[in-house]
Amino acid sequence: MINGKVGSMGLDKTSRARGTGHPPVVRTLAVKENNGLYPAGLLVQPDSDGKIVPVTALTKLMGVVDQTADSAATGSVQVIVHGSVRLDLLKKDASGTAPDAAEITALRKAGIFAE
């Protein structure tokens, strides 16, 4: 009898925006090409072409980037559109500016819950 270890797998929870309170609903969405880095936790919205960009208007808020992606290297990004997200990772721009109370409220109204 052989009881060897074939491999192991894990989830790096420090690089994902998803929370633990409510399983996330994640969609893979097209990003605006060559628009820089989309870090985990970035609040996003669709632009006029339907491509995902950092949020500029709370009324257009669509979700939160789940895992960091570079728009120069990929055409899509995983976006949490419903469920819980980590408050400590949320940001409204690539420089890491934290969302204010109004933005957290807008997330909650959109069905995304910061924990």
C-alpha cells in the first residue's frame, strides 16, 4: 500500500477581496485595455462601452475586483457583484484611497457587504 502525498492546494486569502460572511457572486468582466493595474478590492463600474473601470460615480457602482489584474496583460477581471468583501482591502483607486462612508453605503445598497 502506498500512501504518498500527490500535492497540496491552498487559497491565499490575503490577495482576494472576497469576505467570509456571505459567499461571493463573481463575474468575469471585460476591462478597459491598457488602463493600468486593477488591484484586489478596487471599486469598479462599467464605462460607456461596457468595459470595467475604477468607480467615478456611485450610481454606476457595479462591484469589487476580487483578484489583482493588469489590464495590459489581460482582457478581463473577476468582479464580486454580490456577497461579502474585506473592508481592509477596499479602495476607490489604484493608489489605495479607502472608500468613505457614502461609498460603503452604496456598496451595501448594491448587495455587497464590507466586513
